[in-house]
Amino acid sequence: MKIARYSMRMIVAAGAVLSLTACVGEPGNASSAAPISSATTSSATPASSIPASSISSVASSAPSSQTPLTGDSVRGKELYEGSAYSCINCHGKTGQSPLPVFPNIDPSKSELLHSTTGNRIWGLAEYITAFMPAPDKCDAQCGADIASYIETWVSSGSSSSSGNAAEVCEVDSVAYGRRQLRLLSRAELTETLKDLTGYTLKPVDLGIPNDAVVEGFVNHTRSFVTQAHYDSYIAAAESAAKYAESKDFAGIIDCSAKNLTQCADAFTANYASKVFRRPLTNEEKNRYSSIITASANAKAGLTFALHAILSSPNFLYRSELGVDVATIRAQIDDVNKTRQQPTQSQGQQKILATLEGASLGLMNATARRLNQNQTYGKNVKSVFPFSNDNIIVVRAKGAKVGGKWPILELKIDGTSIGKATINKDTYAQYTFKVKNLNVQTGLLKVQNIRGNGSAEKNRFVEFTAIKFGTPATTTTTTGPSNTTLVAKPSNNIDSDAYVLSQYELATFLAYTFTGSTPDNALLNAAKNWTLDTPDNIQKQVTRLLNTEKAKTHFGNFGAQWLHADNILDVSKDTDLFPDFTPQIRDAMAREIREIFKTVVFDGNQPINAIFDDFSFLNKPLADYYGVSGPMNNNFVRVNNLNTRGGVLGSGAFMAGLAGLDESSPIKRAVSVRENLLCQPLPPMPTDIDSARDDAETALQDFIDSQGGTITNKQNFHFLTKDAPCSDCHREFINPLGFGMEDFDAAGRPRSKDANNLNIDLMGELIGTESLTDGNVKAFEGTMGLSQILKDSTQVPRCFVQKGFRSVMGVGHKYYDHIAQDAPDLSDAEKAGYACALSKMSDAMKSNNMNAKAAFEALGISDVVRYRKLY
Amino acid sequence: MKSNREKNILDRRTFIKNTTAAGVSAAVVNGSSLAAGMMVARSATAAGTQGIRRVICLYVPDGAPVKGKNRWLPTGNLNLVDTSLPLEGVKQDCIFFKQTLISDKNGTGCGGHANTDKAFGGIGQQSTYDVELAKAIGDASPFPSLQLGIQSRGKGGLTSPTKKNGNTILYENNPIAAFNRLFGSSGSTGGNSGSSSNTQLSKQRIVDIHKAELDALKRSLGSAERSKLAEHLNSVKKLEDRLEASMGNEGPSACSTAGWNSSNFVYSATNKSRFTREAQLQMDTSVLALQCNLTNVISISLGNHQAEQVIPTLTHNNIDYHKCIHGGNINAFIEMRAYLSEQVAYLIKSLKNAKDEFGESLLDSTLVIQSSDMGDGNVHSSIDAPIMLAGGGSSVRSGRVISAARHTSVFDTASELLGVSNKVIKYGQGPVTGVIA
């Protein structure tokens, strides 16, 4: 059902009435506003006396003869986007208004009409000055500047863009992430120190500064180490080192049997590379080694080295800097070359026939003696079939006479096949090669020949065996059998891109999927260069997602996404809700995490199952909710809760987004819009034009008129019914929030409030995909809304965007949409992110909309591996 | 006009003198942790010069109930009204500014939620006033600046009044951790003996290693990351400075932290019902830090713009501040805002009663600038913001109500009074007329 209302795409020239009270400032506090040029104001009417709704008296002055001022578009952009006038809030970044009550700005229009000035034609600059955001707020120069800025939209073609140009993903294009250093967050530091040393860090106690939060997620991509940071890291490292010392460095290193140098070497070779999440350079090793070797003993040295290394910048930053493409390609070439290196393996020689003992003609003697010049001959053709490549091995010893050893020569069929000096008086094997000899007769002659020395009869050789066989063969293989070549970045990677090193990638995967430092398996995978292809990376991702750590980590992601930890410190009226104890708060924080975790990890559930009417409760929480089932402090799943359940019907959502004694339909509605549907609402306007002193009286009058009590819904409606508040509240906030009034401030369903007034359950979600699509879905109560969200296609789309932001440290379209100093994203960057998002969405779609699939797809995508300096 | 190098040497000498005089003791460093074990301030001897030399920038969120009937601004005769009444005892030390606009760099009003650094002059600038001031005078102190918060972390980002190079600087909300960082967890006077010089030297090694590592890292970076590492390096060097200055210093104690947190308050980040206690502890720490010459630039954030604190001791003790402001109940807003003025009064009184090394009231050499992000909290306006200046002794014409067109000009006034106008950029239109004696 689409709401019938005036067109969202009003063009000013059509003469429609603008709601000038919206987003409007005070009608001229003369002492504060910038001086107004005389050409645009009527001197007859002092600005401060003009009520907002009556414009005609100002507009009656006709500046048509005014000399146009030169507008500065740079200044104009500042004014347009700045918080003074906040044009951007109502009119959108390039004129595409996020709200239906405001027309889009067509930058090509140079002639404008206004409803209060009949046929009078205004130029853009004059129009702005006269009417925007209220008379006398933005002077002539201001108007000219802003007009000049708006005109730049024409040349950039943004008037025709719907702002969604960045969402088209080109096939085969590569997406690049940001090249950056990321400081470890409080949680990451805590988990990492625990894994590396066993020490449990208490960040709040040690003064570790709060995490930077951007758009709801912890984000340290721009954080730097202030003095408060550094002092606290030093303190934390010292505490961790002392703890490790108290446990004799268990799990770190065992130097009990090592001297200082050995200890230092072991430390820098092994443990230190776990701390740095990569091997150390020699320089780095020396620095830490010398700490240890200069110490009195290993204990002191290790404690000190730990203190230093656990506060090192190489530990504190997750590096996503990468290596430039050319260097990585060269490195991979080297690795591949090594893997292809032929190795020579020596086979064994094979003996196939032996002459010894009787076959050698030895009866009682053990050996045959050959004095000098003596020969032993035998036809061996029948003994051994010679081929092209054979050996003859003679087992012999010799007698040294006159300083010289005997020389043995073998001949076959008169051809010498070699000479050997028998230079031992104990038996040894002497091998002769027979190669390429065409053996005809096969007559072997073994002769003790006279060498260069004197003729000495007693320079004898004695042999006991003659063996025949094949030689040892040399085989060439190409590396170990399980080696594969490392894949190089494909040729379409830009030359100004960087590729994460294997260790940086291991680090990224570890923190993304487990929230802590890479384990040994990951570090080994990096060492062996097996994080090179999406398939190979996927193997590690799958392994990581199966760990307990991953489940806790994603539970915490869910908590950030849903702002669940509001529940831990939100104030509550303890008289009204005496059973809302700290234990209940903790249980609620756990409840919503468990709901989220099970949908992500158990079975292959779609993400929207988080809205089903189930929960995870322990007995205290179940009792609190009036639900039966759980028997003790363990959290168990409870189904078919009917009136509650899912993330919306959870304690953390309902009680967290509530006041002390009453619910907050506004906070709840805004949370649904911004967190679940990715529909950010414009920030609250400044300089609201209302006399609030009367508001209290008016409210009291209203309460009286209703008999002395009103519902929460009536209260909030009354406070937001006037412009400019109503522009957002009337459609986007109130109908949505009021439909959730069936949950009280303590997170329990109700049909009557504390004053025994009936709760009106009816609600409407206006704008189901985007805020301004005009779709309306009516619902009854929180579980009714849950059903709508369960069927929503916007929720999974939004989930993917939030997941991307949490992992990458930047949104797909902007870094921070409110912060004045936030960096802008270039079109190229945004286009790449759009591709990454579509990969995540596609993966979800192919997996029953399961959440894990989206994160897996992101983990293996090129936006992670390839980086640029934007 | 001194060259940078000369300036640095001078600052460094002043720094050494300050810390020496303050008696940063080597023995103390041996105690608990490297940085937290800095038991400081032993000597009573003079370090720096007399005169105004310190600034506390105090952010009080969400303006005040000023629209229509102004319930903050005193009359011309300095008769206080609803939400400024608690300042009665110190009003003669204060200047109340009227018709002041929370403005950006160009003088345009920018009051409202988010981009809270507007309170300290951040809109249109890279860094807020407290950061620029610390850059100019901070090198001479062991801690160039401090940021102390009381439940200063709002939901969502951008809730800090301090910004450096476009990045939010978050405040320390845990008063115990803040104190420990400055004074050590032992917290009491009397140093520890031990192989202090050995420990000193070996701890210097850690700093050396980190410096070398940062240099190596920097070489492979783009400019954004390089400036991150430059900050990191500065932080390491600052610790090194403190270590060097602390070598071999012993002296009689005159700056005592005994009595701080005598009720043994234990902090919990999720227990938001002890705002008063937390505020007083942070303010006590501030006074001590100034007294001990540990720093000359302190920023305090008294809550955050989302204003979710509930004060159990008030009549309206079951509404959070935000609801007080917007809930259509003007009396709730008044009571809560008056409560915040009580905390401000506590700070000013504590400064007044504390003595510096010359035996003078700390308040005479300190400027307290109370600023905000809005004029009227209910309508998020920019005009009539509750801006105030306290302290400065006879150099300031206190005890008056003066016009100041922009709140940013009050920061310029402070720069002038400290004599650093040529070192710190202008935030507003220059010093406000009628403030400087």
C-alpha cells in the first residue's frame, strides 16, 4: 500500500509550497547572524519579528536588479555540508533528498519560482539567500557560494545519478581495500595477550583508552598511539611479563637447559615471531637478543624482553600495508624456483652375480694371492651377462712394499676396464666400471701390475670375491612430491597496488574470524606460502570458523551490530523494576549473543531466523520473563515463545532501548532503521524554531485533558508533533516505534502500562527497502514487526553492509556520515566495495542466506588481499 | 621570535627543571609499572614562572535552559539565577559571557548534537584548542596534557570535545586509572629503594627499541600512516623524557597525594549511578596534577552530549538528563543543569583552596574555561551558550557579565593571557574585550 502524498520529487519551479518550517533556523537573531546585504532584505521588516510561516513580507523586496556576487564553490560545499545550515541533512549529499518532504535539487535549473512570490523568477543564489533555510540566515554571499557549489553537480553528472552508481559491479574487475595499519582494539589486545602469555588483561583498570567507534563498530584504522595509549601499553606489557615470569614462562619458552645466548636465540627465532606475527629481521632479533644476553639471568632477561616486545609497535598494529605487486611477483618466482629445483637421488648399486669361494677356485684358502705381475683369469661370460652399463667389484687387500701399494688392473677380452691402487692391508671393495663394452668371449683378467715403483714380488694383492652388477643410478626429481607452485597475483592487478604478505593475510584472517592472534597452523600456512589462492585461503577460513573462539567473536560482532551492550549500563528505576538486577543485565547481554550465534553457526539457517520466536535463557532469566524450561545457570534454547523471542523481542533490545521507567519508542525505531535496515535518519536539526518554555504547559494541559494520565505513545507523539520534529517522527520513527510499545522498559511484554492504560499495538513500517520508497507494512506488536523483518530482503542486504564495515574498517559508501573530518571515498574505491558486497550477497544467496557464507566470501575476496593507498 | 630549535631547547630545559623541581624520583619509577609508577612532586622549590600558566577546558554538555527566560546567565549585577546559583561562592572569580554563539571557524552558529569538538573550537579546524595549547606549552611538562572524563563516552561516535588532526581523542573515565597513570598505584609518599638506576637504564632500552622499530616501520608508509607513527613516536619520546628527567632525583615531598580517594572508591564502567563521586575524584586529580606541575593543560568532560546520567540525589532522580532536557519538564532540566554547576563550583573552589609552589592560590595561575556544544539544550540552538571563564587572579577582570560574540574568542583570550597568542592559532575573533585587566 503506497501512501498517497505529494510527490517526493517536487521540482521547485512547479510552484509547490515548501514546508519552510522544517530544518529551519531561528528567524533571525540579529546579533548572531551574518550581516545581510541590503539587496535581499526589506528594510521595513526587522528579521526578528517575522514568524516562520509568513514569508511574503520578506519576499516582497525584489532584488532583481542586484549585481550577482561571485560564488566560491569550495566555501559553498563547506556551507552546504556544515552543521550551521545542514542543507545536506534535508537535501542530501548531491541533492537527492533522503526525506520526501524535501524536493530534490536539480542543479541545472537556473530559474526558480516560489509559491509566495507569484511569477517572480529567482536565480538559485538569490533563492537560497531569500528562503533557505530561513530568511536572514544565509546572506547574499552565502547564497552565491552555495549556488556555485550546487552548479558543480552538473559537471560531475550527479544530477542524473541516483547515488547508486557505485553499486554496479563490473565483471572481472579487481576490488582494492585500504592500505593501513590498525591498532589492536581492547578486545583484540586482551585476547592476544591471553593467547600469548596466559595473562588476563583488564583494560579498564589499566587505563587502556576506550576503543574508537565509527558508525557503531570498533574501528582503529585511523587511531594513533597517544601518550595515554603508550603509557597504558607499557603498563599492560609489564603486567603480562610479570605474570609470565610467575608461571616460569610456561607456554612461552623453556630456557632451563639453555645458556643466555641459546635462550636469546630460541626466543627470537620462535616466540618473538608469534608476537610479531611474522619472522623477525636480523636487526630485530639482535635488539631483543641483546636484552636477554645482557641480563643477569634468563628469568630477568625474559621478563624484560617480554615487557619490550609486548609493547612494540610491531605487536600493537595489525599491518595491512602489503608488498608492492612487482616485489611480490618476484618473491613468488623465487619460491617457485626453489620448489622446482631438481634433486639428485642416488639409487643403490645392484650386485647380480658373485665369484667367491669355490667359484673363485678357492678350496681351503680364503683368498687368492696375486704377487706382482701375477694374473687371475676366468671366462665370466656364463657367470654374468654384460650389458651396456655394469660394474665389477673386487674385494681385496694389498701389501705395501718399498713404500708403495700394489695396483690391480682388470681387463675383459684384452680391453682394460680400469686400474685401482689397492691401498689398504684390510679388505675393501674396489669398483670398476664396464661401460659400452661389447663383451664377446668374456675373458676376465685380474692382474697385479707393476706400477711406477720398484719391482717387488711381495707387493701382493689378495682378493676374496669378484662381484658383477649394475651401478647406482642418479635420478632427477622436481622437488618433494607434495609441492605445488605458488599462485602469482593475476595480471590485471594494478601496478600501484599492494598485496598482503602471507603473514599479514594470516593476521587478517585470525582477527577477522577469531578475534585474536594467528595460531600455529595459520602461521605455518603463511610460512609455506599456502594462503595464495581463494581455495587455499578458504580452507583456513573454514578451519577457523569451527573454533570456539570464532563463535565468541561473532557473538560479539552481533552484539555490536545490535548495540546489545546498552543493556549493561542503561539506568533503570529500581523501585519499579526491583528484579532488574546486574545478573539479569548480564544474562540479557548473553541472550542476544546466543540468538545471533546459533543462527550463524548451527545448521545452515538464513540470517533472518534471528527474528524467530525463540531464545537462549538460563533459569534466572527465564524466571524473569515468566518462561519455563531452563533448569539452572546454563543457557539453553527455548522455542515457541510466542510473545517474545528473536533479537527484537529480546531483553537487551527492549530494555536496553528504554528509559528508566518507560520504553523509548524513538530509540527502538531508530535502532531498527539504522542497524537492521541500514536506513540512517538525518541528524536532529539544530536551532529548532519552537518556544519550548510553553511546551511544558502545553503538555500538562494535554495530560489534564486526557484525565490526568497519558500513555507513553501519547506522550512522545505530543512532543514530536510539530515541525521540524514531525518531518522525521511522523512517518519514519513514531509509527514504527509505537508498534513496539507492547514491551515495557524492563524487557517484558505488556498489554497495559503502569497507569493501567491499554497499550495500542498498531504500528507501521513506512519505507521497507529505502526510507523513501513509499512502501508501508502495517503490523501489530513487536512479534508482528519481527515477522515483517523476517521476510525482509533489506535485512540481509544491510547485514552484509554491516559485516563488511566491521571487517574492513570502512563502510562501502562512506567512512562516517556525520563526522565533519571523515575522509571521503573515491568512486573507484566505492565501486570496488560494491563488488565485494555483491560477492558476499551472492554467497549468502547460494547458501540459504546463511550469515557465515557472507563472511567467508569476504575473507577470500580480493578486496582483502589487494590494497591501495586511497 | 625563537626558532623551533631554540624553542625546543628552552622547553626541554624548562621541562627538566620542572620535573627536577617536582622531584620525579628514580626510586619511584622502580615501584610499579614504568609509566604508572611515576610518583612525582617532591620538591617545593620553584620551577617555572609565576603568572597565569595553566588552562582547564571544561565541557558541560547540552547547554542550559536559556531559551526564552535565560535560566543560566546572571543579571548585570551578578545575581545568579536557577542553574548558576551553585556558583555563588566563587562568582567573583568568574566571568559569565552573554549572547555567545557556539560558532565554527567562520563565526557561523553550529550548535547541536554530534561533532562535539565544536565545544573546544573544533569546527573548521584540524584540532581543538586544548590540543593546540598543549602543542605550544606542553613540552615543558611531564604530561603535555590530560583528558579526564566523567561518563564521557556517549553512544555512537563523535562524542568527545577534543580532536587532534581530525581524529577524536577519547577521555579517561576511570578516575583510578587516571590517578595511577600520574601518581602510581602506590599513591603514597615515600619512594621505594632498590636497584633503581639499573631499572631506569634498562627501561630506557625499551624506549630505544620502540623508537628504532617505529623508524623502520615509517620507511614503508604512505603519508596518513606516517603521521600516525609520528604521533606514536612522540608518545614514546615523551616517556623517554620523563625517564631521563627522573634519573637521580631525590627531594623532600611537598606535593602530597595522601587523602586522594580516601573512601576507596572502586570504578565500574557499567555502574552509571556515581557521577558525583567520579566527578570529584577527577577534579581532585586535576588539582593535584597542576599542583605537582605534572601538566598545564587539562580537559574535563562532565558527561557527554547524549546525557544519560541519572543523579540519585536529585528530586528528579528517575529521569536521565536527556529526558530532563527534552521531556517537556523544565524543572527537571533546571535541577540537573544546576547540579552540573555544582560540580563546576567544586572544581573552582578546589583550585582556589589549593596552593602552588609559590604559596599562591592555584586558581590565580589557572584559567578554567567552561564551554558547551549548544545554547539551549532543548532546541539545540547555538546562541546564548553558557560560556564562562574563571580564575586568572588579578590579570582578569572577574566577577562580571560580558558580551562575547563567539565562544571561540574565549580561547583566544586564554592564549593572550598565557602569552602564547603568537604560538597558537586564532580560533575566534581575538581576545574578548573587557576580560584582560
